Amino acid sequence: MEHVRARRTSPFGRGEPFIWRRCLPPPVEVETFVVPPLENNIYLVYDGGTKAALLVDASLGADRVLPRIRELGLALKYVLNTHGHPDHAADDARIAKETGAKIAIHEADVYRLERNARDPRPYLPTLPPPAKADVVLQEASVVKVGGAEVTTLHTPGHTEGSVCFYAVGAGTLFTGDTLMAGTFGLTGGPGGSPAMMWRSLQRLYELPADTKVLPGHGPPTRIGDEAWIANLRYAAAH
């Protein structure tokens, strides 16, 4: 198991990949897929020159994203998990097995990957195969593939190990279930914390207003469009 040490430093069509070519410095591109089980957004980030790629969340997206990876001739290096809930991580093991990619998740959510294979969920057709963390992320861990570089921001609240991935130079933030357009993820489940979610949202709101937000569900947004965060007093479960 690899531990990555900290280094200080328009809505898309449902069910169709949304290709956004202005997000990261050329020739880096991002494609978004809306996939099962809960209309999850997954993000394929790749360098068109080197063909190196990473995937932000897997969900049940293998049937959609693997053919695209092959079509583009990409070398998938990492599957990055914003957190360990099974609707976001169900196809981690399958995608890693078929591509050789390393599975990365924050240290506080590592245990969830193995637990997902034992705990049935009504929104999953079958139990996902066991997944193993190859890369254990911490606050400020940096992952780089080709010209794409993302920094890990630990944003607990939805789970204890929830993170956002920040492409600093591009002003782009992959937020999972921490921040979505007009709302935030549930805080009432195991490992959730309204107080920690409040602090995480306040932290994100301090980022530049034009930061592009690519969430785990729903349409993209920008930090400056989420002004409700400034008035939030307590991130209660909802």
C-alpha cells in the first residue's frame, strides 16, 4: 500500500459524456459521465499528448468509461475516490483490474472499500467485488498524470474521509458529495458530521469565486454561485 505524503503547495446531458476542454491546461481534457446507481457523475481526466489519465470516482461506470478509455488509447493511472460510499466506489476493483490503475482514497475512508463488499445496498444490483487501496491520500497529497495535477483537500462531513480534488492552476474542484449545486451531502450517516461539514464548506467557500465545481451528483457550478454557504450556520443532516 502506497502512502502519498503531503506536498505543501453548462450542465451536461443526462447519460451522455460532457467533454469540457477548457477546464485544465491544454492538452488536458475532462469528460463527464452520468452513470448508475444514483445518477453519479464520474470524471475522466486525461492528457491528450501523453495519453495518461485518472478517473475521479468510479460508481457503476465501468461499462461506460472502459470503452471510452480504449477508444482514446488512454493509460489509466489512478482511480481517485472522493469518499468510500459504494455508489461512488462500486466499480473501483473492476476498473483497476482491467486497466492496471491504482485505487486512491483518503486514509480515513480506506476501511470502507473492504466493507462495501460485505454490506448489501438496495441501490446496487449485487455486492461490489472487494477493492484495495493502493494509494492512501492525506491532506495536500498531490496526484499528477501528464499535465494534470490535483491536490487533495480533506473535507470531512459526509464521511470522515471525504475529500475534494483541486486542480489549482486550472481553478477546478472535484467535490464528490461535499458540495453540489445549491446543497451539500448528507451528514447523518455513519462517519458523517454536521459540524465537520460546516467547516469543510466554509473552507471551500474561501476559494476563488470563479472556481469551477464538478460535483458527485447534479450539474456543475462555481464557488461564487454558492453564496448560501456564507449564511450557513450548521450543516444539519437533510
